[in-house]
Amino acid sequence: MENISNNIEFSPQGGSRWGASDFKKGQPRWCPGCGDHFFLASLHKAMAEIGVAPKDVAVISGIGCSSRLPHYMATYGMNTIHGRAAAIATGAKVANPNLTVWQVSGDGDGLAIGGNHFIHANRRNINLNMILLNNRIYGLTKGQYSPTSPRGFVSKSSPYGTVEDPFRPAELCFGARGHFFARAVATDAKGTVEILKAAYNHKGAAVCEILQNCVIFNDHCHDAVYKPDARKENAIYVEHGKPLIFGPNNEFGLVQEGFGLKIVKIGENGITEKDILVHDAHCEDNTLQLKLALMGNNDGFPIALGVIRDVDAPTYDDSVTAQIEEVKAQKKYHNFAELQETNDIWEVK
């Protein structure tokens, strides 16, 4: 794997801990105001707080605006081909289990041509930190609709509006038996850093959906939650073990009604905080987690931000490594020279 940054440091500069600057490289070449700038700054900060040395980190991407990100990381990195970031990241992790691998894809790169790899990386539960930067548009190729663009969306490739329903990343992740799903807004640095750290601490495939605007071709697509005041009105921050409360003054909450969820106002009709559902990110049954993850699609419910699902399960890379060791222990040979000597040998003079 090539170090595209040529700037890997083997120890922190001037201290015992890594700083965000230790992970920075180059001058980002994105449009001013692009959500990629916000996310990159949060990723630098998260990596510094995680504390893994740059030489032990690889950032792997596909093709697209967001896929330029490895060039701005002072770590190992690789720009792969369109849609194949998860495949390359899988190989890197299986070949070098001690490497911390971050996979970065856009909604087009990751869910269109890369959709198959996204599904199976989750199904296999490979120990990857999978970042999905979702601006609901193809930006690099100049404004075609993507797999996450809403029905009726007008773009260069759908001048009369799309006639398709979009993928919902959480639904794909859960449907592939994914064990970790989190969501943040690119402009919310604190929220983004927290889910990135949680993804690193989760052992297995960890999907982080980052909501961001493309200021050129799909600006304002996430306006409902892009600014702090908007998030107070339209988002709910979920945290394991904490009640599902939201609103500018935390005056609303979620309760279960039948097989669904219902919004209630605390203090009305005898409702107290004790009546509000408590978020359980570690529950193996993902029924309520999926309901939380799918809220906010013009249904009157807030958009859930934070770690929605975080469940332990065996990982593919650990299982492969264990299987190799088990098979090796049963064999009489452990290398090619020993293999040659296991059968009859003839010497030709």
C-alpha cells in the first residue's frame, strides 16, 4: 500500500499524545463550504483523540469528491477505483489485522457501483470504520442524481424528476445484518467526533453516515439539521442508556405505541420522563433501533443522530486468522520446503 502523503511520523511531535496536526497533510481541494472540509477536520480531531499512530492507520477511498480525502491524511492511504473501497479495505485489514482501516465513500461511490461491497462488508462484519458521506448527489461528475436522492429529485440526469425511491443507508446496513450504525451532521464537529471514536472502539464493521451539503449541485439538502438551531428543532441525539428526549428545551420524548413510536410532550397528560423510552444501542434485536434510524423522512419525527446500533459479534478478520492458525496446527508442514518433504522424494542424478 502506497503512502500517498509521504509524511508519516513515527512519534508524536513535541509530546506524548498525538494532535490533530499530526494527521494533516496538504491543502484540501474542495469547493469552499463543502461538507468534506467539516468532516476532514473532525476526522483529524477524532484520530488524535483515539491515539493510534499515523503509521498504523490506512485511509482508503473510491472515486468522487469525498474520495480525495486520503490525500489530506498523514497516514497510509489509497485512492482505489469507483465503488471498490470496501473491497480494498477488506483485503488490507485481513492481510494486516493490526492496521486501523478507515474506508471513506460517497453515496454514489459507496451505494451505487459499490453497493454490493457495502452490503457484504457489513454481512461479513469486517473490522472496518466505514464512512458514508451522504450529500444525495454525484458531485464530482457534475450533478447527477444518486442512490440516496429523493423521488422526484430534479438533476442533470433526471431533468423531469427521478421516478425511483432512494436507498436509506441505515436500512441497507441493518438489512445486511450490520452491527454498528451511527449518524452525524458534517457541521456538528462534536457529534461527528463522538461517533467516529465509537466506530473505532466497535470491533467489526462500523458504518457512520455523515449528512453533508454539496454547495454547488445540492445545497441545502440537509438544512433541517445543518445548523445548531435547526438541530434543536428537528434532531434527536440518541445515547445508550439515556431517555429519548428532544426539542429546544428537551420538552418532547418518544414512547412506544403498538409496533411503532409516538411523540409525546413531557408534562402533558401525566407524561413524565419515566415514561420515555430509554435508548438501547446494544440490544441484539434491532427493531427499535431501525425505527429510530429511519425517522425524519417527512414523517413528523426528528432525525436521529449519534450511535443508533452498537452490538458485539465475531469479526471476519479475526475468524479468518483463527481458522488459518487452526489449520496450520493440524498440518505436518508449515512452509513450502516442509510441504515438499511430506511426499515421496525421488533424486534424479
